[in-house]
Amino acid sequence: MSLVVPLITMIFFNSPINLINDFVHFLPKTLVIGGVITFFSVWQNHVKQQQQQLELSTKVIEEHASTTDTKSIQIEQFMSLLPINKRGQLLCLEMDDHYLKVHTDKGSHMLLMRLKDALLQLEGFPGLQTHRSWWVASDAVVSVNKQNRKMTLLLSNHLEVPVSRTFVDAVKAANII
């Protein structure tokens, strides 16, 4: 550009030029102007790349959210009802009067909720109802105890859960026995 500016001045304005002196005169000015133009073009490309990355990550998040199973969202909503220090691996649910006692590997907590409503939220979670007032997660069962006609399930937290005659077939079908 330091050579082009004097040549354009000579051609369009019929002005005599001294190429060496004009080159030295215009060099610092063209370096500053060229540097500013380069800086803004690089900065603009950087901003465009950031916008494209943001759009791409937003798209990935939206696709993930759309493919996330609504059942897992319901389970997460159910677990969010528990205090943070009690949230953990869900072991079982126990109906106690008008309350629901939720047992996790981090302890127990009482919720004002019907067992029926909890079972609807946990529909996709692997587990089964063993009694009219009990629900057990499948992976929480350690052993099955039978004494005469009475059956109980021993859980990983050492709780014994009763199995009523109504639900014996469901427990057998779940391959827990």
C-alpha cells in the first residue's frame, strides 16, 4: 500500500512523486491502517465463530432435552422432593398413614403424598409394589425370606419389606425370588 498510494496520486492527480521518499512517508500510515483493518476482520471472525458454537451447543442441548425420556424427568422431579442430604439411590417407599416414607441409601424422609401418586411418578423406574403400602426398587433387594406362607424381602439397608399374597406372583415374575 505504501507503493500503491503514491502511484495512484501520480496517475489521478498528475502530481510528481519521489518514490523512495513517498514510500518512507506512507509506510507508517499504511501499517497502522492495515493493522486496524486486520484486527477488526479477525475480531469479527472470532465473534462469528463464538455465535456458531453457541448455536451448535444450544441445538445439542435442545436435541438432548427432546430425547430425554419424560419418565426420567418425572423420577428426577420425585427425587427433588427429598432434602439434598437424603437424595441417593432409591430403595423403597413405605406408606405410613397419610404420609409416604421414602427410603434411600442416605436415609429416610417423610413426604405428604399418596403411594398411588408416587407410583405414577416412578412408573419407569425398575421396581414393583410388594404390598398395598410398600414399593421396592428391584436392585435394592438382597435376599428373599420365606417362613411358612409369610414372605419378606431383605433390602440393602437391612429393612425387611413384607410381600402380601396379592403381590407374590408379581414378585416371582420380576425374578427377584
